[in-house]
Amino acid sequence: MKNPVGRPKLLDRENLVNIALCQYWMNGIDNVTISSIASLANVSRPGIYKEFTDEDGLKYEVLRKYTDILREFVIPQYNSAKDIKTIYNHIYSTIGFNTDKTYFEGISKVKDILPSGANGCFFENVKLKKHTLDNKTKSEVNNFEKFRRNIFLKYLKELQETGQIVSSLNIDEIYEFISAQISLSQSLALNGMNKEKIKIIINKALSAIVTPKYTIN
């Protein structure tokens, strides 16, 4: 039986999350209203609130969909990575460069989730807006950051042991520095800076922690 004309259809949770992901990614997680998502999904606002409790609940579900993909397909690439070029290629990928898949495949295995015209990494885009988020979504940002940190620390320790990163530097501080460069590259890209210029900035920044033999200019 078809829905009566004008009556919103029953809520398809997965479809709504996919629509919200696309909208949040394209326009910014703090720039999209529940009303606009409801309209695109052809469902009612009360239906969304009933399904997700509140806007924070929807944002959490959307972010969790993306971070689950990163947990399964992207971050584990660092478990077998042994070259500093992995982190270079990772950062390059978030600003629109094709990567050398010898070192980093990125999200290419699940690229069908990428909205057409999306900029950068959705997680990093959300992280830049962390101060605007409510508790549940903010907590997922923190949880994923902790997960990523633990994987990265093992990778960075190996780079230090093989002479690719300056040995006198503290591993935790190296991680914070790299995390800051990823955020910086996202911020510059979102503000319209040419990706070639961003690449130069990132290469210069990483030269502070990478030994001369392995520095990329």
C-alpha cells in the first residue's frame, strides 16, 4: 500500500544516517538542520527525534558510522606500516591527493560512502568543530582519537627505532604533533587554500620530527 500523498514515509534508519552523513560532510556538522535532513529523507522531524532521541543522537550515529569504517579499514593499515611515507600519504589523502597505495590505501576500499564533492576526512572535519558538539558526539570523537593514538604510537615507536624519526623526541608528543598537522591541513583546505601549498606546509612541518634522510620536500 502506498503512503498517502503528503504523509512522510516510515523512517528508514540507515538511509537517514547516510543522508545526514552526506549533508554533514558537505556542509559541516554544525551547519545542517534537522529540518533539512527530514525534508531530504521525506520523514518527519518528530520521527527523527523518536528514533535518535535528539540531534546529538543523530550526529553520534552518523559519526560512529564513519569511525567504524576507519577502525576497520583505515587505521589498521598502520599495524603493518613500517615507513614514514605512510603518514605523509595519509595527510596528503585528506587534502585531495591520490596516495601511493604501497604506503597508504586510505578509505579507497569503501569509497562508495564518499559523497560526491566531499572535502577531506569527515572525522577531522568533525574534530575541528568539537567545541560545538554535545556530549554523546564529543565522546565518540574522544574515543576514536584514543583508539587511533594507541595504533599510531606503535607505528611511531618503530619509526623511531629504525631512525626515521628523531630519536630524542617523546613518542606521545610526536603523536600530538602529527595529529595537529592533520587538523591543520583540514582547516587550511576547508578555508580554500590550494592543496599544493598545504602539501609544502605539511612537508616543512614534518621535517621537524623526521630525520634528514627520510624528509620529503
